[in-house]
Amino acid sequence: MPDFTSLFDSFASLPPFECLQPRFMRQALLGLLLLAPITAVTGVQVVNLGMAFFADAISHSIFAGVSLGLLLAMDPRWSTIGLALLIGVGITACKRRVTLSSDSIIGVFFAGVTAFGLAAASREKAVARNAQSFLYGDILTLGGWEISLLLLALVAVFAFQLIGYNRLLYLGLDPVVAGAHGVEVGTYQYAFAVFLALTSVLAVWTVGVFLVSALLVLPAATARNLSGSAGGMFWWALALSWIASVSGLVVSAQRWAGTATGPTIVLIAALFFIISVPLRGWHGRGVVTHRERK
């Protein structure tokens, strides 16, 4: 894999970017620059479709994924991705076939995978040890394999958004009306579930299980306050996610801070949201979802 970290040589010696001189810090920065747009554009759809709880259910399947990987003698990274995709498709299938509310269906899956993961961790010490990195997240441990996967995911996510961005916004307004106007509702619901599951697993590497929803929702929610259009919301979310990610990495590396990178990124993103609240009136209500219309 090419050494992308050399791209940062020009500014690694400038304050406060001296912290980027170690190779692992440069790889972490590269990982964040790739992950930020993935979570930003996916988060826009999460906010518009009201699927934050869905992302929570996916992220909490990590314990179960790690335990399955150990039981099947395979790399836990692959087992967590596979299980997350299975859970995402399963939730979507149930939502389309049963009369329970979406929250109830997601809650069933959430409880099941979390209980299985905790039960396995309580029985097998190896599961608990391997799950620690997923529980808290650690962007500083990214290697070539993870960066390559992030690059592939970035291309795939943006290709999907290029094709389906407007259709997903239409689904957020009203799925029934979207279907009546020719949008393949089922296809896009399943496809988005797959991409949201993949994004949630990738986000766990950075902020851990507990903060995945925050990483997805905060930049998008802030962008919604600052933008008066769907297109503007996309670009605001992208910019805010990049700024919060890079700032969080740099701030967490300063001696006066000494905090974990993932929570620092989320705190900065939360600060942006707080600042954006009084500015919302400047642009009107912006994009309105089906839930808000109700």
C-alpha cells in the first residue's frame, strides 16, 4: 500500500501539528480524513430517515461479532462486519414485514445481539480482551489494512450517494409518496441499511461502541441547522465532520488535554451543534422529514 502519510510532511512541523510527526499519528489523520466524509454523508441520511437508534443496534453487535470470530477461528474484524451487515438487513426485512414500530423491531435486535455479546464475554475471557479496542475505539492503532478498507468504503459510499441521495431524501419525506413516484423503496432501504451497517463498524474503530450514533448524528444535525437546502446540508456536514475530526485528533494529542481521540472529536462536534442552535432561524427549517411533518 502506498505511504500516504508522506502527504503530511509539509505541515507536520508547524504548531500545533508537531504531534503529527510520528507515523502512527499521520496514519490516524489519514484514517480520519477518509472516515469523516463517510460518516458525514451517511449521517445526513440517518438524520433525515430517523435511524440513529438503528446505528446504535449495529454498533452494539460488536461484542457478538468478536465472539463469533473467536468461536469460528477467524479475524474478528471480518466477523464484526459480517454480523453488522446481517443485523442491518435483518432489521430492514422485519420492518417491511411486521406491524411493529421501527423502534420496537430495532429494540429486539439491539437486546438480542447485546445480550449474546455480553454472555460470550462473561464466559470467554478472550472475548472480553478482544472487545476492549472496539468498546472504546482507538484511531491511533489504524494500520494499512484498515486504511485500505476505509478508502474502498469511501468510494462505495459516495458512489451510492451519487445515485441515491435525492431518492433517500424523498424516502425521508414520505416513503409511500416516494414509492408512488417510482422510487424503489425496498431496494434503497436495504442498500442504505448495508451502508449504514458498514459505516457504523468503521466508526467504532474511532469512537467505540457508545459514541457511534453521536459521530453520525452531530455533524448532520449541525449542518441541518446551518443550511436551508438538502445540498447545503450535505456540504456543511462534510466540512464540519472534517474539522471536528482533525481538531479532535490534534487537541487530544496536546499535553494540556491528554484525552482520548474519539470522545474529543465528539465533544467538538457537540460544541458545533450548540453554537448552531441559535443560528437555525437564519435559514428557516431547512429539510423537513416525514416524521417532522407528522
